[in-house]
Amino acid sequence: MSQTASRGSVTKRNILAGCHRKAVTHARRDRKRGTACTIARYKEEIHAAVCSSGDVDFYTGQLLDWSLVSTYDNESSKNGRTKYKSTLALLPTIDHTVDESGRPRFVICSWYVNDAKSDLGIADFYGLCERVLDIDESPLADASFRMQVTEQPRENL
């Protein structure tokens, strides 16, 4: 991304400030988990992820809405709950995952995908997605069947 680049009305300055905030957040979390890391390195890696994202979600290929960056409002979220959060579904977020060698890696994805993925690794997340698709394609995929599945203990899913 050039020095003057922007994504919609979001300037590089906004994106870089967001990179710094996220680098601090992820570094603090990872240090608590015993991972050696620096804010400077994470900031560089997050910035590289933003620059290489191509404006699309890493997992789904959906076009992200960069105009939503820095628009989250906690009070609106409390009042609007799911309806409010759905308006931010394509908000670009930073997912902290690992590459094929097990090294930490940052990718850009939508808020709703990042929320669904949570702390799952890529393989576990893809496995979850496959189970969701499998049940959706099942001839028994009616509401009563889904109720039975969701009532099962977690370890059976």
C-alpha cells in the first residue's frame, strides 16, 4: 500500500494506528501464553497482512468493507446486540493463526468469520465448516433434527 493509499474513506494512518493497537493486544495475550514476541514484529506482520489481503476475507474471499474500520460503538452494540453486530459482518479484522510450519501468522478476515472461528486453528475451523455443511446437506436437515444435534454434549460434536 502506498503512503497515500486508502481503502474507501479509511486512510493509511487509520490502518496503521489499528495495526499498532492490535499488535499490542496480540503481543500481550501471547506473552501471557508464554510466546516470545515483540510489538514491533507483530505490527510489521499485521501491516503486511493488511497490504497483502487484496481487500478480501482470507477464509471466504468476500470483499471486506474497509469503511467500517474504527466505527464500532460499544453502546450501540449493547443496545442493538445481534442486529447491530450484523451490520459489521464485513468489518476487516485481524486473525491470529499459524502457518503450515506452526509459526504465528496474521491474516485479514471479516468480523463474522473471525467470531465464528474464535480460537480454533485452521484445520479445526475447516472441520467445523465441513460439519455445518454436511448437516445442511443431510436429508434429515430439518428443524427437529437440528434440535437433537444441538442438545448433544459438546464432546460428541
